[in-house]
Amino acid sequence: MPDHDAMTYEEFGRRFFEIAVTEQRVGAAIAQIAGDEFTMGPMAQGPGKIAKVTARVKVQDPAVTRKLGDQITFNIQIPLEIELVIDLRIDKPRFMVFGEIALRATAIAAHPLALILDVEKPRPSDISIHITSTTLRAEVLRIVGGVDAEIKRFISQHVAGEIDSPESAKAKIIDVGGQIDDVWTGV
């Protein structure tokens, strides 16, 4: 094989992972898992649970940073835009919320010949949000009603459910052996 530099099987495996598991590919898989948009609520909040909170969450394209080490890991930031409405029956203050989900993932080799993207489920502390309101009354309502914590809790639960969904399983597992069988012609 004069035109090729030989390498060990171990070097090949490591090099394969570094080429196959790129930030772009992981970003595409995460975007597929996260989806484009979802709705939260209405959720009862505040004293006497009188307020009903509804939010429409738009998921933006993830930003992915890869870290090469013993394992190939990824820090993933998913920006969010949230339209929030608090229905008080007599008033419906609206808020604009900007947020971000911080996820971590690891590329794993598995038997018989598969590549798995293991995505950790987010905790409420992995969700950051910034809420803007147009009135002082709306701002007080948001604070008294504990709306920020409820949004973080709901988003983390929603994303955890998406990570466990059957559709996500397909996006997180690549059957390398099956792919090779599909393209190998023996020629």
C-alpha cells in the first residue's frame, strides 16, 4: 500500500471518532432532539394558584463545543425565546423571555459496532433565563408567583422527556456496522 500511511487499529478507532463525531453532527442531532417549538401550560402559580402561566418556547440552533480527551465530550448551549403570558382573569401581562439550556454529552463506542451520543438530562440549574416585563405590576407578579423557577423546572422536565423519547434514541445512536454493510460492495 504505497499510497497510504498505515496506523494501528487503536489509532484508526480514535481517528474515526474524531472525524465522525464533529460539532456540526452533534449540533444537528441535538437540534433534532430539541425540536423547534413547544408550549408550556397553563400552569397554576402564585398565592391560591390564581394565576395561570402559559409560555410558547422557540428553540434556536444549538452552539456546540467539542473537547478532546480520554473521551470526546461536548458542551451544548441551546438558546430559547419564550413568549410568556400570566392570566390573572382580570389582566394578562405579557413577558419576553430569553434563555439558554446548557447540556453535556459524551461520544461512546458500543457493541457490536455503534456510536452513541450520551446526552445528560438537564437540571433546572442548567437553564438560564432573562425576563423583561413592561410594567411594575407584571414584574412584582412574576417575582411573587415564582414564575422563573417554574419555567426552569418545566423546561428541564420537557427536555429530559425529549432526550428519552424513541425519536431521540434514533438521533443518538449510529449503527456503524449497519452503515458499512449498506455501502460495502466488495469491489
